[in-house]
Amino acid sequence: MTNTPAPFLECGKVLSTHGVRGAVKAECWCDSPAVFCRIGEMFLTSDGRGALTVVSASPYKGMALVTFAGISSPEEALRLKGKTLFCRREAIPVAPGAMLLADMIGLPVRDARDGRLYGTLTDVTDAPASALYTVTTPDGKEVLLPAVPAFVSRVDPAEGVLV
């Protein structure tokens, strides 16, 4: 089972304005603020509308300071506060054999030995020790599964999450 990949991915959220020249402080939802700062164009919708050209971006205290073309005052930047930022899928580097979290959501979670279906992966949360997979069972209950080799044997786009 494979999901149709979305052409635009959530990459962050504007938290506040920064300074007097229209910069914003953004929460980064990429692997790191450095990855986020390499994105040259962002969007305000998941279908690519509301294009924002990045003039400059730099990591700042675990976040990013971003300046967009055409936004030069705190008042203009304030209109972006609270907005989710999207980027083109191609803007995010993916190592060979790795998957984006967005592509994992919706995969079936199966027993690696006999293929029995436990549920569907519905969320991935960062936790101090490891990521946690939220698995929604067929009866609608949510179960948390640590994303560690002791529990997850592999993640395959065609087969799902094998545990």
C-alpha cells in the first residue's frame, strides 16, 4: 500500500516578527533549522498558493529568522504570524532509503512475522528518548509505539510499518 505523495509539505510555522525590517521567527519542522533555511521558496497553502520568496534565512536558537521578498516592516510581517509554511517536496533532501514523515502517515502497521494488521500510523511525535508512532487500531483506539529497533523492524512504503 502506498500513499500518493503530496507535492507540498508542511515545513514550519511563523511564530512572531523579529526586528524592524520585516523578518519573522519561524518554528522549523524539518530535520533541522539548517535544512529549513536552505528552502528558497515557501507557500501559505498546501496547494502552492501564496508564494513567498526567501531573501535570507538563518538558524536562531533552534528556530529560524526569515526575511521574505516584499515584506519589509513589522506590520507586514505580523500578517504571517501563526501561519503554517509549506514547501515543494523537492526542496527537502531525503537520504537514500529514508522516508519523509508525511509519507509514513496512513501506512498500515503490521506484524512483521505473520502480517496481522494492528492499525494505521496516524501521527509521529518527537519524544526525548525516541520518536513515538501513534497507531490507530481498527476499533478507533490510539496506541503509542516507540520507534526503536526493539519494536519496529522496518518501514516500507509498499508494506507499511512492520513491528
